Amino acid sequence: MVDGNNINPVLNTLDEIPKPRPDAKEIVGLVKSKGVISGYKLSDGRIVSKQEGVNLSNQGEIKGVGIAHRKGVEYLKSIPDGTEINNLSNLPTVKNSQEF
């Protein structure tokens, strides 16, 4: 987002914001392993690994997120919209029967 000649620093933390398809799913829960996000629960009930989530987002299958990276690892991050309730960090942790 450009404001005059300045780039919004929050959006600047995202490497990419893929365009979601009309039927894109939302992330409704986080899968954690030892307190670290290892996957995401989607609005259709599927649980995907962190990398699968990035891949699906790149394909336009997940809405409301952008792609960021830390220490060479890509992950999903909420697109800032001024509302904290829909941030990924505010989503519930869900149990996963499979390990990623």
C-alpha cells in the first residue's frame, strides 16, 4: 500500500499477497508443535502443513493471507486490515492427528 511516497511498513513485511480465487478458503485454526505453528486448519475442515498452506495460498486457494519469510522459511501472515480479531495469531489452536 502506498501512502504518498512511503510504503506501508506493515504490508512491506509481506513478500507476496496472492490474489485469492472466489471459492478460496479461510484459515480457521492453527496447528502447533511445541508452541510453533506447523500447519493450518481451513474452513473446509482440511488440515494442511505450513508449506502446503503457502502453496495453496500461492494458487489462490486461501484468502486473507500473504506470504512472508523468516530465516529462509516461508509462512502465512494475515493481511493487515485494521481488525485484530481475524489475525492468525488470534485463531484457536487445533489438534492434528498427523505430524508435519
